[in-house]
Amino acid sequence: MGRPPRDKQPNTLLAHWMKRCGKSNNQLARLVTERGAQQGITGLATDESRVRDWLKGAVPRDPVPRLIVEVLSTATGMDLTPADLGLPGECAPAGVRTPWDRTAALAALSQITRSEMMMPDTRTGPDAHVHSGRDLLEPLQHWAMAQPDNSAQPAARGGRMGLSDVEEIRQATTAFRDLDNRHGGVLSRTAVLAQTDAVLSTLRTATYTEAVGRELFAAAADLGSVAGWMSFDAGRHRAAQRMFVAALHAAAEGGDKRLGAHILQCMARQMSHLGHYEDALDLVALAQYGARRHLSPAGTSMLAALEARFQAILGSTADSEAAASRALDAFNHVDSDAEDPHMAFFDLAELQATLGMAHQIAAKHLDGTARTIRVRSSTELVEAALSSRPEHRRRSKAFDHLGLARTHLAGREVEGAALETARCLELLGTFGSRRVADRLGELYEEAEPFAETAPGRDVREQIHDRLSGNPARY
């Protein structure tokens, strides 16, 4: 049995963009046919009934998806992709191969922010169209050596910006981070996109000194990283990756290697969530290398803890243990008052939870006493994290309960897994996070070997009843 079923829906993305363009079924059919004819493509036989089928969820054959994208991109004046329209095809995230210069960084952030603001609130199916492997990693290698580009100056159409404007952006970013921690990315994502767009509009038209410009780009990059994180948490994976990459470019323009490393670790978490574990580990390594002379103790500890987790997923238990040791050593030198605002989330509880999950994952690769030791270590660490989480970090607490449930399953303590599942689900309605819902789907699968037992059935039924109702709200 797979994950709890999710009903298929019509292609609401295509319908959304047709409505924005004011195109009827007949008009889109005619324009697609004309576009094909201009390119020497004949025999398309596109008519109103075909468009109606696409809107119901039918998938057009090549080269029709590309032609639809071209027609609607022309109509909107935006660089749409097949994924924007709920169609198959190449969908390179904007910014992956963006030149490392100031103008390109602004353009990439602006394009993804505005396109996401105009997207409908719902999507058809999972939005997991992201770049991976060499397509993602090779362009990002340049980050390690990228330097701020001061050759391009903004047009003097607006006012002059100073450090007080930088501080306002940073305060807004802190507020949005707090909203994300309290309520999840689903509820606050639209607001942070609007704020990011407003900041970028000012950056494009205002004037500022070179020193202020670096601070402005770093602040805009940090705000963009929050928008990317909320998009990730809301299940908008393609949008999140595009936002992360564009924010990384902006961080390079700000000359902020610590912030760049933070953005890369956000990307690593996303790639791990989507099952691209080697990419996740490579992104952590890129962050460690590119910011090697700049990382704070918390940044060093955070990256090492993630390395421990990803090494465990890949079965390298010895390497995982070594990375965990480095994470603990670095954390001993953390001075929270000296850390950057974007590192505020990485406290002792976060370190314990991350290493606890590394032990739990490693346990699955081991047997006998070695497995028992890892399960015990995982339980102790995650319980310690849970006990010290601030009350408003409900999403983190839900992840902790979920992690404990998975640890109990790894130790064949199925009754404990059922109890922790219930505690996680009690919190689920207090915030919006597709990440938590996705992880519950994984727990549902992991409990299948225990489905013949009463507590095993309980785990699966609890998850099925909650997620099969309206999973999109989470």
C-alpha cells in the first residue's frame, strides 16, 4: 500500500493563466495552431475540444506543451515554463544559469517573485519540478569565487537609500521569520513575496553608495531566502529552488558568504526532502568550502549536523558519526549574541533534533546492539530537543514528535510510534506546512510492516484520516 490517496484535479494552472490572458478555449487553440504553423509544424488539429481536455487534466503531446508556453508567455509578457502551466517539459528554474552580476541577480529575483505572486492559491498535483545533479550543481560552483559586481548602477528614477533602509528590510525579514516559525509557510508566503517585490522595486530605481549597495543586496537576499523557505514549506518546490538560487546570487552581490552558506543549506534540506540525497550532501560541501574562512561556530555546527544526517541517509554511518562529532565540537564555541539573525533558529534544540534524526536513520542500516544503541541515542536527543523547544515553535515540535514516532518504529516500539503520531497530528492544525504532511506520508509507509498489529494500524489510520481529507491545507 502506498501513501494516502490524493484525488486528481483539473489543470487549474493552465486555466489560471488563460484567464489572466483573457484567452478562451477557441482562442488558445487557434494561437497554438498558428504558432506551430509559423515553425513549420503541421497537422496539430488543435481545437476547442482539445483545450477543454487539457483543462480537465489531459496531457498534450509534444510539441504542443512548448507551443502553449510560448503563446501564453507572449500574451503575459512573462517567461513562463511548462511547470507554471501544469504541463510536462523542460522547466529550468530561473536563475540556475544566471550570470553572476548585479543586474542578473535583481532580474532573477524580480521575475520569480512576480510570477509567484500571480500564481493561483492551489496547484494540481505535487510541485516537485526542480533541477538536480549536474544541472543544478555545476552553475552553483561559481558561488564560491563570486565577487560583488559594482559596474552596473541603477537608474536614478527613485530616491536615495541608506543604512536606515537596510535596517527596515532586516526588521521585516525578522518578522517574517517569526511568522514562519509560528504559523508555517503556507499562511505567510504571499505576504513575504509582496514584501520582497516591494524591496526589489526600490533597489531597481533608487541610488546608493557602493557600501550601502552591498548591505542592501545582502538584506534583499536574506528576505528572498525566507520567501524561498516559505515556498518550500508550502510545497512550491520549483518556486522555492528558483528563489533560493536567485537569493544566492544576491548574497554574492552583497559579499555575504555566511548568508550564502545559509541559503545553500536551505537548498540542501529541500533536495533531501525530495529524495536527492547526494545533491543535498554536495550542497552542504559547497557551503562548507565556499564560506570556509567566514563561517561562524553556529554555521559550522549546522552544516556538520546536516552532513551527519545526509551521510546517514546514504548509509555512511562512520562518516555520519564523525560529522556529528564535529557539529558538537563547533557548537561548544557558539556565542548566540555574536551570530547573524539568519542563524537564530539553530539553537541547542535544533542541533539535538538534527543529530537525533541522523542516529535514527543510521539505525536502519544496522542490526543488533549497534541498532539498539542508535535508537536509544536518537530517542534521547529528540526528547531533549522537544523539551526545550519554545512553545511557539509548533512546527518544530510536530517534526520532533514525528521523528520520535519514526525512531520508535526503527526500534519496533510500535505503541510509542502511535502515541507520538497522535501528538504530531494534534499540532498539525495549528500551522500550515506541506513538509510535515509529506513526512507523515513517509511515516505511513514505514508503518506498513506493522499493519497487522493494532498500534501499527492505528499509526496508519490516524495519518490516512487526516491527510486524505484535505491535504492541500497543510
